[in-house]
Amino acid sequence: MFVLGAGGTAGLFAYVYASVDIPDENMAARQEANIYYWSDGTQMVSTGALNRTIIRLSDVPGSAQNAVIAAENESFYRDSGVSFKGLARAVASTVQGKETQGGSTITQQYVKNTYLSQEKTVSRKAKEFVIALKVDRSKSKQEILQGYLNTSWFGRGAYGIDAAAQAYYGIPAKQLNPSQSALLAALLKGAELYDPSAGPKNHERARERWAWILDRQVATGRMSREERERYRTFPEPLKKSTSTSLGGQTGYLVDVVNKYIKQRALLTDQDLAHGGYRIHTTFDKDRTRQLTKAVENVLERDIDPKKREADAHVQVGAASVRPSDGALLALYGGPDATKRFVNNADTAGVPAGSAFKPFVLAAALRHGARASRDGERQEVTSGSHYGDDGTLVQPSGDAPGPDDAHPTLRQALATGGNATYARLGRDVGLERVRDTAVAAGLLRDSLAPLDDTFPIGTSTPSAIRVAAGYGTFVNRGLQNDPYSVTKLVKDGRSVGGFESRAKASRALPEGVATEVADSLREAGERSVGDAQGVDERTARAVGPFAAGRTGDQDRLRSAWFVGSTEELSTAVTMFRTKPDEPQLLPMSDVGGADSRRGSVFPARIWTDYMGAYVASRNSRGKS
């Protein structure tokens, strides 16, 4: 009976072994997230169906490999890839009506993760056993361990050890120390029971298993006693895992980045959905946080829909660009990307108003203007003004004061000057104004029809493009297209050539750009005093800045403030809109009757933001 039973079992096993082939890998085993990084190299967010980053075994520290082997399968490098005891225990447990037990080797767990489902049945366990034997003969132990570390579940939404290192410690796997590695190895027994942040009992269990894994490495010769003594303090992980959420500003940042990638690298949404991309962005974590805080502070302090009906549906968009190269450092796209999907920083639906007038001045300085309706073109300076007969008069002697009935182009830029700039645009030529704005960085399809109102800002460029356009002025006429990606990597290889950037193009003669920037600096000084609620001391601490803004003469349904230094060009816009309604709502009484149609609030946001920027810059300098 025994011989017949043993022979039958052996025959059955031989039949099963011959009939079960190694299947294709399941899709989930190879699916990765796209990982987005801040400009300092730290992880911003991972997106995709699975939070996983597949890495080579050479990128996993030896201490992490040793911790996992000690915890899960001490005989990994010696065994045949299976555990006969584990299989017997699983069969017995199922026959008794209990839940299928564990006890699998690393190879068996790799097979389950990579080739099979997670169901707990005898048939699946038997297949796992047979496939593990075949995998152990066809793959090296290093390949198996690499696959296991990349497919295992560590909790906090993390598949694979690299995603786990980010989720628990905010670092890539290659930076794990032996103590941190031991805790991650503990999580393989069940993250829901061993994540220390999930409660006191979890913390106690995690601490005990962490200590056991370190001791186990000593017992198995994978760690010296001297090294073990260095790790007596429990490596507390982060309270929250690295974000996999697109909430807050993150979704807006990712939206801008994805648009740029698709345009530059010619990738499709489907390409990105396949995952596996490592996307290094230009976004500065501190700048983004400071800009968000500045917007939220002003909205909470000054905008009250419960008190004023006109304060309902107020939206803000803002963007910061580095003029020297066009890097997009920060943006505010709205209150929450998961609740309001339109990116206010990148929308082309809000009229620029008086913030557009510097482009009219630049065109006039570059191309001149007609002296009269039928006259020849004449040179224009920022000191030129219109005389009583409607012709441009060049400065001579004392320039008119700011209260003069005929303000200079420079003065009209600071005070609003709709009539002056509407006339100037016609005299320069609307086509030349349009071409100058496009050369400086605005997109042609965001510009309004060339009619009499064109020079006073009926065009609707995004905050990103307005910030970049002003950056051209302070960058002495050299224009850089705004960009948001510095490197795109897939399977260890660079994609799209994002590391190399085109040189800045000459958009304006240096003298023209400098004269516009000087005029805007005068406007900046005046705007600090005119905008109620702006902290003048904070604004002046920024140093000389070029500023354009909307004001009393603007009747369009938007408010703008654009402030630019050589380091940072930032545009802030405020408007009102209801969901699913294309038309903007009036800004007339937003924030109260003295708000000048909301125009004081973008200036306050900019000042608060730049104050935080200057403070952080100074503190870094002292350190």
C-alpha cells in the first residue's frame, strides 16, 4: 500500500510537472508608476494604477537583501526554490476548512506575484510549487530575488522595495541603511499588522520583528555583532507615505508637466499610462509651498462669500518663471486639482487688461509710431507723450509731471492710461504689437482680434506665459520659452533629450527691453503705494522689481499683478467663474468697494509670496 501510494504520488507529480509550464508574466507584475520629482531630486508624486518602480538588484543595498532573506527564506541561495513543509501545511489547512497557510520560499512568493493570482486555494498552491521548481532551474537566484523585491507588497500603496523606501522614508531604495532595511523586511509578513504608524499594537509588533530580523542576520552570518550594536534605535518611518495623490497643487503641476512632455517628446496619453517614466521637473518645492500659502492667506483674509455675494466663485491663478532660462519654478492652479480640474495658471481665458500694455510699449520703442495719421514713422521713447493735436511729442526740457494732462508713455503705464495706449497701439500698428508680444513669449492663439481694444489687454494669455513675457524684459530682451522638465527617463535611458535646451532667442533689442523694464520698475514703486493692504516694507525688501498690473481704468473681468526681478518673474491673476459656464463674472465689488475690482489682491498675493521668498533666500545665505 505504501509503495503503491508513493508510486502513485510520484507519478501524479511527474504528470503535473510535465503538464504545467511557466506562464507569461501577468501585466500587474510589470506595471509601474510614473514618478515625478521636485527640482531638488526628492519625490513629488507617483501616479498610475500601481505605485511601483522597478529597479535592478544592484540598486538594492546588500543590507536590504540580507534582511529580506533572513526574514523570509534563510536558505534561499541553497534550496531548490520550494518548501515541501509549506505545501503540506497548505494542503492540510485547506482540507480542515481553514485559511491556506503561508511558509512559501522567496521563489514561490515571486512566482505567485509574477505568474499567478493571489487566490488561496490548493490548486493555485500546487501550481506555484511546480512553477517555482522550474523557475529555480531557469533563472538565477539574483534574477528571482530582484523580481521578488520588485513585486512584493509593502503597504502604504507601495509595490516593490523602491516604492516602499519612498513611502516609509522618503528616499530611494539604494539609500536604505541596515536598520531601515530590517523594518521594510518586517512589512513583508503583513503591512497591515506591521506598519508602525497604524497604532500602538502595530508599533510593538513592528519593533519586535525589526529587532528579530537584525538578530537573525547575526545568527545566519549576514551581519556582524559589532554592526548589530550600531542599530539599537528603532528607525521610525514617516507618518505618511509619499503622496500618490493628485490633490492640492500636485495635480496642476503634473498637468503642466504632462502637456510639456507630450509636446516635446511626442508621447501620447497612452504612452504615459503604460508607466515606468521617471520625470524630473523644474518645480521648486519651497517656492510652490510659499505661493500656495500666499494665495490661501489672501483668500481667507479678504474674500468672504458669506459676507458679500460678489466674493462667490473667485478663482486665482499664478506662476513663477526664472527669466534667465525659462524654468517654471512654481504655480498655483486652483484650490484642489481633484475638485477643480481647470488649471488657472495655464488657462487661456482671462483677459490680461493693463498687464498687456508693456508689450505695446516695447513695440513702440522698437518700431516707432506714426507721427500723424498720414505721417511717417518716428522714433518713440518712454518719455514721449501725446500733444493736444493727438500726435506724439518727443521729450524736451522738463518732462510732464504725473498730474499733467498729457502723461508720458512711462507715466501712463503706471497709472493705467487706456486712452494713451489704445492710441499708441494704433500708431505703432496692431500687427507689430501682436508680433512683439509673440516674440516676447505670449502664444499667438491666446491673442485677441486686432481691433481698437487690442492694445488695452483683451487678449487672454496664461499666467505662465505672462510671467515668461515679463521675464524677457528683465532678461534684457532674451526670450526663453517656459519649461517644466529637466530629464525624462524610461528603463534607465533618457527620453526626449530634455537635458539639452535651446539657447535664448533675441526677442527685443537690449536697449528696448531695458527701457521697458525701467518703466515697469517705476510702475512697481507706484503700485506698492497704491495697492491698499500691501506691506510696503516687505515689497521694498524684494529690491527693484518690474511690475505691471490692472487698475482703476480696467473694465475687464479680471485682475492682474505681474512682478519681475532678474531671479523670478511671477504673474498672479484673479477672476470669477462658475463651473461649466464659459463667461467670466464681474469683478466690480469683489472684496468690497475699495478693492478696485479686485486689483489689490493679486498685488497682496505677490508681496506675501516674494516676502517669503526673500526671507528663505536670506536664511540660506546666512547658513
